[in-house]
Amino acid sequence: MFAALESALSLALAWENLVGVVAGVVLGVSFGALPGVTGYGGIALGLPFTFFMPTVPAMAFLLGIYKGGMFGGAISAITFGVPGEPSSAPTVFDGFPLAKKGKPYTALNTALYSSIAGNLLADLAVIFTFAPMGVLSLKFGPRELFALMFVCLATLVIFMEGRIIKAIIGTMIGFFLATIGPDPIMNYPRLGFGIPELEAGIGLTPFVVGLFALSEMLIQFSESLAARGKGWQLETTEDLRQLIRDPSPSDRFSVRDWFTTTWRETLLGSGVGIFLGALPGPGGTMSAFTAYALAGRLSKNRGRMGTGIPEGVAAPEAADSATVGPSLIPLFAFGIPGSATAGLFMGAFMLQGIAPGPGLFTDYMDIMLAIFMIMLAGTVANLVISKVVMIPVFARLGLIDARILIPVLMPLMILGMYAIDNRPFDVLIMVGAGLLGLLLQRLEISLAPTVVAYIIGPMLEKHFRRGLILSGGSVTYWFASPIALGLYIVGIVASVLLLRRKKT
Amino acid sequence: MRVESGKKKGRTEYVFYISATLISIALIVYLWSQPWAYTKTGDGLSMAAFPTVFAAGLLIASMTGAILKGRQEEHSQPSPKEEPPLLWPVILLGGGVIASTLGLWYFDAVISSSLLVFFLLFAGRVRDWRLLAGISVGTGLLIYVLFILVLGVYFPRGWLR
């Protein structure tokens, strides 16, 4: 064991591995920070290059992209109000208003520190509880996953805010839109409405980016047009200053400020992310929304959530980043990729001639230990690169006048959506989702239930119908598992307590 | 800045609830006019079961909303709330996005993007020609480097290429 540790340490500290992880982080943060280009796309882009690399540098490179991309998504969400990744959507709720208040550094630093903390806690959890977490994730069959979806659904009560009817309408719209596309059991296209492209379903990224980003851009653009009645020319340096404002001198946020303000939300988010990340299905987006929703009820500042406070940034960012390590557990332990990103990692292992699964820790012990060490190194690299380079650049970019910023962001978003699957239809989906988002915002219907329902919907249906097939229609099947029963109780108790807490 | 009164907003909400009710009825009718809605799968449900439940949920919620809103309207007080008009920005941005997407085929990804930037800047009343030209060309270059050189995305070959 000690020999393997020694060998792993020398492997992890090899210069090519450190270069790989740093290059990966730079690429991941940059891709995540650009609206329309996702960190997932970065991993997919980097995958073919790993074919020419040895195993550890290849994994270091991909892990760097994965970790960097998670924080990069928050940069775009905070600076432009455009979630760089679907999982960064809840960061927009407080991060963007905080930046608009003239505090982009506060928002970005909160996101960075919480992301790093979530990442670090998750890495440690993976390293020390790898085996039991792997076993736990395998105990989740259709009924347990259905019960888990029930718990996630129960957190939606948090978004009701005295507007129950509106929240239900938002939820039902999300659920219905999620049913468009192939049936989860038969894989037969349904609800295409005669449009062949629609039969493939509505992609999550164009939907979320349209719903949050395009609708926000429409609002900002209209405000900007309404605010300045006449055309203007760039004639003096004062005009240029108006265009690119300086950050406020009061916008300082130290690690101490972050810790004293947001430690609860960061811990809460990390816990949610580690748990949901290890399970197949929920992923970063669901974790971030659940953490934001829980923080909305449990935070000391819960009454001000959504107005631009660091606590509202910390919870989803910690949760999102905390899913990175745990999402790879089912892959490492059993060779089962629990998410699309884990699937790409599986491909990377296969390219190296390694079959992920139980044999990983017997046949490649030193490599796996080195990968664990590189996960920690990637977190440190993410902190340094983001703090020194990315935050100062993007905090200033976000202060550019909306009339300049939005026209530049629009083509990036359009081509980014097109580039996901080379499908022009995704751009139209983004436009449609943007108009829907605008309508819902104008009617004061929260966008969160729509997105959460959209993500949960297919999983809810799939696990329920799989459960029906397995149980042969028996009702007792759904309550025979202690895990499922426990989750139902947690869901009911949590929703009642959360509702009562709101009333008090 | 145009002012949208609380009364007008209430009417908008009422129209939304009624529209959502009608749309959900249409969805249920559409669902049950599909041949696959009557075929049960191995789980004993048809492929239309879940969509029907969600459409029915939308129907009930929007009907309830319309009824409650109708009652509320009788006693409501107008509360002014300032909101900028959205029609033109929606037409400008939405139309620009669709035209630019179509432009991928007829022109070229880089050129259609530069044109979109130019159009939106001009629509945003930016009248400095150096700024208009610089930002449009600069964005085109960024797109060329990022999407074509770095990401290697294949865009349709417009007639300009």
C-alpha cells in the first residue's frame, strides 16, 4: 500500500501531469466562461487529444477541464446573466443582481471560494468514502430513484412564495415540455407536432440558456433602449468611461468575509452536491437547484434570496462543484457512467486501454491514487488561475454597457447552441425558450420550477414506469425498500417544515 | 419610460390564464388523437399517460388561476409599476437571431454574426462608426478563431464560401 502511495505521489507530481491539469483548468474555465460554450463541450473537445498522452496526464487534463468548467459557468452567469452551463442557472438568481449592484468581485469571489470548497470537500469524500458511496449508489434502483425525484420535487415548494397557482403552472409547463421527444421506455418519438426535429426532444442547454439568458438579455436590451433616448457617439474619454465602468472601490470580498457570510450555505451545497452527485441521474443542475432551494429556506438571510446576496451564490456553486468527484464514483467502482460527463471519462479510460470497474483498484492502484491526488491539485490550480487571471478580466467585462455587450454575446450564444449538435433547430429552441422565459418573468412566475420540472420530468417518468414493469403493478413494491421509504418521509417532512418555516 | 399599470398587468395575467387553459385543452385533444395514445406498453401505461397528466395539471391550475383572477379583478386597485416596452426589443433581438441563423446557410457563420452584431449595435443607437465597425469585425474574428480554428465546428458552407 505504501509502495503504491509512493509511486502514486511521484506520478502525480510529474511535471507533465501538473502541466496537463493546469492546461485543463485554463481551457475549462475559459470555455465555461464563454456564453454558449460549455465545459462539457471542452471535455468532448479534449478527449481525442488524450489518445496521444500517457494515462495520468490524460486524466489530469480532462479533470482540469471538468473542474475549471464548473466554475467557468458561474463566471458567465454572474457577469452576463447567461449561465455558461445549465448547472449555473441558479447562480444567476443572486450572482447577476449582485454584479449589477456594482459588486462583481464579491459575486465572483463568493462563487470561486464556494466552488473550491465544494470541490475540495467532495474530493476528500471521494478519497475516504469511495467504497461505501459506490455501494450506496448501486442500491438505487427505479423505486429509490423515483423516491429521490419525489424529494427533489418537494423542494419546489420553496419557490411558491405565496404564488402557488403560478408555481404549479410553471412546474407543469416544465414537465410537459420534458415529455416531448422519445418515450423513455419505448424510445418511440412522441409529441413531435409534425416537426421531425422536435421528435428528438428539447435539449437541456438551449432550453436553459434561452429561458434564463435570452429572456434576461431581452429585458436588459429593452431597459437600455428605454434609458437612452438619443443616439450617441464616442467622442471623449468620458464617453468611453460611460461604456466601460470601473468597479466600485467598496467591492472587496476576502476569504474571511466569504467564510463568515456563507459557511452554512457552502456546507449545505457541498452536502447536497456530494450526495446527489454520486447517484446516477440528478447531476450538477439538479444539485445546484436543490441547494439553492434549501438555502432559500434555511439561510439566515432567506428573506433576501434572489435580491443579490453572497449566500444565494454560495449554495448552488458549492453544490455544482461538489458533484465533480462523486459523479465519477459509479464509473470508477463499477464501470457504470452515471452522467454524460462520466461517459466521456469512460471513453478516455478505454482510449488508454483501461476498462473502468472493480479491477481499477487492483490492477491500476498507483494510477488511481495519482488521479485522486491530481483531483486535489486541480482544485488548487482552479483557485489560483481563476483568482489571478479570470476574475479580474471578467469582472470588468461584465461592467460594459448592455448595448455593446448584448450584441456581442448574441452570436456567441447562437453559434454555441448550433455547435452542441450541429443542429440549427437548437437555436430556434433557444429563441422559443427565451420568449417563454420573458413571458413567465413578466407574469412574475419563477423560472426555477419550470427548469427543475424539466430536468426531473424524464427521470420521474422513466423510473416510475421501470418500477411498474419490475413490480408488475404491485403498490407494496414502492414502499418495500427502506431507502425509498426513508426518502418519501424526508420529502414529506422537509416540505412541511420548509412551508412552516416560511410562514413563521 | 412607458408605465404599465397594475390593472393592465391584471388583464395580461387573466389573458395568460385563459390562453393556458385553451392550450392545455388543445394539447389533451392532440394527445388523444394520436394512434400511440391507445397502445399500452409493458408497464401497463400508454406513451400518452404522463403528457396527459401534466397537461391536465396545467389545465386545472390555469383554470383555477383564471377564476381567482376574475374574482380578484373586481376588487383590485391599480398599482403603477414601471416596465420598459418589450415589443421592439423582442422583434429586434428575436428577428436578428432568426435572420442570423438563416444567414449561416446563405452567407457564412462569421459574416452573418458580424452583420448581426452591427445590426444590434445600430438598433441600440450606437452611432460611432469606429465602434460599430471595430466591434462587428472583432466579434467576427473572435468567432472565427474560437469556433472554426479552435473548436473545429463545421458550419454550413454559404454561397460566399
